[in-house]
Amino acid sequence: MEVGSLPVELWRVILAYLPLPDLGRCCQVCRAWRELILSLDNTRWRQLCLGCPECRHPNWPSQPHLEPPSWREALKQHALATRTWTQNGPELQSSACLLFFRRRKDRRVWHVGPGCEFETLRGALGVVGPYDRVVLHPGVYEEQAEVALKVPVELVGLGRLGEVALLVCMEQQCPTARLCNLVFMPPWFSTVVYKTSWGHVQLDNCNFEGAQLQIRGPGTCQARFCSFSQGSSAHLLGVVLSLFDSCDFSGSDTASVTVEGPPVSERNWACKHLAALARTFSSCGLSEHNGSPKGHPAASTGGHQPPGANVKKESITIGDWKRRTGVDAVCQRTVIEDGWSDGERSEGEENRDEWGANNTKKQFTLEYKIPCDHHGLSHLLNPRPDGSLPLSSSPDPPSMIPDPLTLQQELDRDPEAHMLAASTLGCILRRCLFRDGKGGVHLSNYGQARLEENVFRSLNYAVRCIQNSTIVMLRNEVCECRASGVFLRLSAQGLIAENNIHSNGEAGLDIRKGANPTIVCNKIHSGLRSGVVVLGNGKGSIRSNQIYNNKEAGVYILFSGNPVVSGNHIFQGQAAGIAINENGRGTITENVIRENQWGGVDIRRGGDPILRNNYICYGYSDGVVVGERGRGLIEGNQVFCNKGCGVWVMSSSLPQLLSNYIIHNCMYGLAVFCRKDPENIEVREGNWPGQEGIAGEGGGADRRGVEGEGREGQENFNEEGELFAWDSDLDSEDERHSARRSISVALVESNCMSYNGAVGLYVKSTEALNVFANLINCNRGLGIAVLQSSQLTRLATNCILENGRGGVAVEKDCRVELRGNGIYENSGYGVSFSGNGQIVENDVVGNRGCGIQVCGTADIKVMRNRVQPSQGCGIAVLGPVKGVVHDNILFQGHRDNRKALLHMDPGNESCVLRNNSILRHDDSCTSVPPWVMENPPPRPLASSPAGLSSSQYPSGLGISVTTRISATVESGCHSGSMFCSIL
């Protein structure tokens, strides 16, 4: 009969009455008939699938409200899966199917129940033949002793699920068996209701109530649409391969699924069939892209690259950020010290108006301009070949940040992770629901498990992987756990990818004691504490994740934790983006850390990370905070558009800041700060509000909260004894710093500090500081302000250019050396110096006010400088200054400037002037004086002076510096940033 003889709608009504075998035959008639049968997917195929007593809704138990992509395909997969238990015969190429049909022909059906052939299950099992079916009629079947299955058999409950209940303990002693539509409850003598140590068991649509399923390798198990409730669990010991598909685990007393021991070397017949079945739903073909969280769009299609590489425009603009944070467009006069502002006068500046520093009544420009554009850092200011401006000279903040890599991109570049993604050993759990219990999945003693598309909700913990076990987690949801979501410890490893980990009571992931997982492309968000915690010598590779909206740090590293944190987007956290504390380490590279409430990166109390090539931006506080006893290599980062300072360094810390862009921040670019503040005594002692349970240096009990374990009323997982063993695991200092340049003085080298809202570099420190080869330009306040420096601060080979006020200000009682700097075209004086030290071989040219002003009771040497003011004096010595001013060259800047280029207050007998050259333009001569800075060219210099090794000049820019000094760092007064306290 032709299909076209009747309307399609009528055909569909007729075909809706056909049973499953007839629908299959109709599909084989012709292509038109096949398409007609396939069009019944949402009608007849759906009815057949839901009417099958051996399976439930294809998306049960986690998403039964969602329709499957195809009801026919779901029914097909179910039919194939239910036959796995029968596929253990010999493989005959031409007659395998005949062997299967022979078994179907020979098998018998036995009925058990009141009025049937057998009234007890034991009686029926005594007479059944291989592959017979035993149908249990509604009722409760109880056995007082263990029941053995000695031949392959199929046990099926008749009627609806729940009408047939077994109170038995069954041991399988045959190659294969199938149990369907049954409820298992434990007998009086054992909680184990089913166990096998070498055969294969298939469980379809069964319920376990307060019972335990035990599979021991080389035995295997395939469970589908089963429910484990009232404390039920599955224990797998040394299994090679087992599948749990669409099962519901609820109300467990311990872990719902326990996988223990390495897979045994021996395999049973079912392993190859289970592996083939697992591959039908396993996706090494994981999703093509890792999308951004809803409402938080990320940026480009490119991968993680260093700043300045191929990136895409970020969704947040500087205008949007300023409107959101209430930041004024110019961030005027934003200072931290109550007693000082870069707009206020310091001691010795009473005569500033007289000497032309702030005289705005008559503005002068340089008539006799000395070319100084070709200094050693000029390449950071010149336009690029494509005409764009470099970051250090652009008046606009960066608008480009990289996008996280997709999972496929991560797997392509990491063969080990790719191999893990394709692995199918151990226990495989797919589309299961774990809820309302103590634990989800527990792996120990080299166990292996693979978790795909499961939901873990309202547990104490979702996954716990310890003792060299291996976990693969793909596309799971882990939420609302009372402790941390995923625990990895004691050298555990594995792949955790594309999971949605959110709203957990402690950390989303807790890594420690040598655990070394690969964590890629996850969404870790909305946690009540930190996103990821790495501690106690924990390791791991944390890459391309989106970590956002956590109440505490996005990533928290402490107690010698040493992960690789790369390519993540860490944003909109309610505390710090990344916190490194208590001797934490780590390599933190190419992350985007933005819009966090506290510091983007916070390093304290022995924290010693490598922080390289990150974007730290749009924070509501400081960009980077290096607090008490903080260390670390901070290199090549872009720190911009933060509401506080770009980088905040506490005096008692020893960081290395190399080749960073610290730009467009609303307060200081870099603040090296020390302030005694009684109100912050708890902060200084380590009692930070919201910290991960750490109350101070002592007291191991107080540290338990860091692990996400040990709050009142919660389990304290401390059976391995690792909590108090951290001290013995700490690496030696020699090993820790063997690959890094050793320093004993905080080092600021080769950075660009530009367009910040206040001072570019602000120093109020009790300890030595080395500042070498930095570009400090276009800041709204001073270029460099040194307010306190009881030990020597060295400012060498820096370029201090076009800042909104003066170039360098040094207050009284400070010890400062200025050597080899270029101080050009600042809106105030070039150098104002009231402390002790040296001003040697600097070029101070084109500044609007006085070139070099020395005042107060300073004890100073001013030697071999080249000075040209726009107006006012070249060098002014005001007050009872001690020292010597010699061998300087002073150039006239404007013919109308009649101020003395070299001035010293009358009556000063303690300062010596000698061998200074004063070059003025002859008014009778109309030609412009041919003044050129050469031999040497404009400072800072671009080549190393003779006698200095290559290691003595900056790593990134190749600028020469003088010999560096070493000083022992001693404890000084400690404080925190205005906004930032460690968690």
C-alpha cells in the first residue's frame, strides 16, 4: 500500500496502534515508510518508551522534566543495554546471532508466588536452567540464609516497581545474571543483599533500601534506572569496569558509591561489552566550546596568551566600570595617608612660589628645548609599527583580554589529559543523582572512577578521592554541599572538566597532600567560601576555568600548596581573586582577574608565588597586595583600572616586581607602605574577618576551617592524619628559590607605572627598597614620593616623565639615592629633596618648576647631573643643607627666566658648591644654542656601562643599572591595604 494513498495524519493514527515488532517491520518496507515511522517519535515511540516496565524516563532521575533528543533512540539504547548480560557465549563470526536465538528458544519461564509453581525463591533457583527467567509475583520474599546463583538466570518482578520485595542475601556464582523490577531490603543477618566476585550482574529498574551492593573484581556490574535509598550504597573493590547509568542515590550514611583498590589484572567476559557500551555515551568528543556563565560574558575566541597578544575586546568598558563603582573620571587627590597629600606642601617648600615650582601666573615653556626623546625607555612610548599606542603612553586603558580555552583546545595541548578523558577503567557513573546524604563518591587506594553528567546536591561532600586514586569528572553539577564539593588528597589525580560547581558551604574544590589533578574549563561559582583551595603540599593544574561570585577567595593557596593556575577568569568575587598565604606557592600565569571586591591577588605570611602575564583589572580595591612577609616574582602583568592602588607592598615583604604594566588605577600605581594602626591589630596578627578558619600562627584546630572541614556540626575528615603533618612536608628554602633570582631587598624593576590617579610610586617604608629601570609617566600626582625610608631606597635608571605634579619628592629623614634617572617634563619641580643621600648622574630636563630643590636639614651629594628647568632655578639649596653640589651642568630653559640657575641661601656654610657649569643663551645671539645631551645620551641609558654583567641590568628592558646593594630585611611595622585584608 502506498503511503500517499492516505493523508500522513491518518497514517500516524493507524500506526499508533502497532506494537514494537510491527513498527520495526514497517521501517524496513521502504524509505517513505521509514520516514513515516520515525515521525512518530513524540507519539507512539514516546508511549512505548514510557510504557516499558524495565526502564524509566530517559532523563530520570536528575532531569525527568526534559524531553530526550529522540524517544526512539532512547528505547533502542535501552533494548541494547538490557541484552548485555546474555552476550557471554563463544564468538562465532557466522552464527553468533543463531546462538543467541537458540538460548531464547530453550529458555523456560518459572513463576514464583502464592498459587504458582514455586512459593519461595530458593525453591525456584534449585531447578532453573541456564538463562531461564524467574518471574516473581507481587509479595515479599524472605530467606533466612544466603542464596547462591549457580547458573545464569533472570529474576523479574511482576507488576509495578515496589510490589515485589526481596529480603535476601544473594551471592552470584555464575558468569552472568539479570535482576529487574525488584526491591532489595537487607535480611536480619547482613546488610549486603547482592555480591559477586567474578561474574557479571545487570540491574534494571531495581530499588535498594538500606542495603548494600558489593562487586569485587574481576566481577562487573551494569545498573540502570536503579534507586539506592535509606542508607543504601554500592561497594566496588578492584573492579575493572562497571556502569551505573541513570541511578538515584539518596540518604546515604557514608558514601553512596565506594571504589577501592586498583583494577585487577584479570578480566571477565563482560568487560569488552561494557567498554563498547560506555563508548556510546562517553564523549572524548566533549562539547565544542566552553560557554561563559550566564550574565558574565567572557571575551574572545582566542586562547590564553601573554598581554598584548591576539585577544578580543572585553565586555566591560572603563565608562561602565566607573559608573558602577562611582569612581570619578579623574580620581583626584586620592591618597591613603591622612597627614600628607601630594597636593600639599612639605617642609622646606615655603619658598616654592618664589623659585617657580607652582607659579601659575606666568607660564613658561622651554624655548631652548634639549632633545631627550631617545632615552633608554623611549621604545615604551613610541607608537607601534601599526600606529597604535603602547600601553604605557595610551590615555585609554586596555580593552583587550583573552578568552578561556575550550576543553577541546586544552585536551589538544595536553596529551595526558586527553588520555584521561578517553579512559574507561574502573567505575563509570553517568547521569546519576546523588542527594540528601553524607557523601557521593569515595575513591581510595588506587581506585579509578569516571563521572559524567551526574548531579550531586545537598550532601556533606560530593566526591572524595584519596590515596593515589584517579578520578575523571566531566560535565557534572556539584552544588549545595555542606562541606567542600570535591576533595582530592594523598597523591590523588585525575581530570575534572566542564563541571558546574556552585553554592557549596566550603570550597568548591579542596586539593592537598600531594594531590595533583587537572582542573579545566569548569564553572566554580557562588560558593559560601573559596572557589578552589590548595594546601598541605597540594598541587594541580587549574586552567581555563571560570571562577566567580565566591564569598571568599576565588583561588586560595596556603601551607606549601603549589598549583599551576593558568588561563582562568576569576571575577566578581566578594573577597580576593587569588590569595596566597601561610607559605603558599604556585605558578599563576595568564589569568584574567577582574571585578573582585578585595585585592586581585593577595600575597601574605610567607606566600611566594610566581605571578606572570596576568590581567588584574577593574577591582574594587587594589590590584596586587603583598602583605606581611609576602614574597614572590610578579612579572609581566597588566594591572589596570583598579579602584585602589595598582600594587600595594608592605614593608616587611620581599617581592620582585618585574616588567609589569601598572596603569590607570585610581590611587597610587605602586605603594610601598608601613603604618601603625591599633585598629588593625587583629589584621596584623592574622585574625582576618572571613578568613578560611585560620586564627593565627598557632592552634591546629583553628586551621581546620581552611580545609573546608571541621565547622561545628560537620564531619572532620582527619583519619589520614595529614592535618598536623604540614610542617614536615614543607620544602626547604633552598629548593624553593633555587630557580629564582635571590634577593634580600624588595625589587621594583622594569615596570611601567602610568596614568594612575595619584602618585606613581609612593614609598613609606622602614626597610630597604631597590627601584630600577621603571617608566613612571603621566600619573596625576607626583612621579615618585618617598615619605619614609629609614633604610636606603635606591632609585636608579628610571624614567620619570610628564607627571601631573613633580617628578620626585623626598621628605626629611629619608635615605634615598637617585642615580642615572631621566626626570623629564613634569608639571611641578623635577626633584624636591629634604632627606639624606645622593643625587648623582641624573638628567632633570623640562620640568615646569625648579629642577633640583634641596631643602631643610638634608645631608646630600648632588653630583654630575644635567639640569634644565622650564622656569625657576636649576638647582636650589634652601635652608641649612649639608653636603656638596659639584660637577653639575645647568642649562637655561627660557630667555625670560631670570632666576639664578644655581641658588644657595645666603649664610649656608655647610654646603659646598664647586665645578658646576652654567650654560645661558647669549641674548645678542639669535641662533638657538646647540645643546644636546651626549656622552652619555639622555638617561636612563640603554646600554650597560663597562664592568657590569648582563645579570645586573633589567630582565625585560635592557637598561643599565648601577651595582645593586644587599640589605638584611628586618621586621618593621605592618599593616594592610586600605581595602584589602587577607581572607
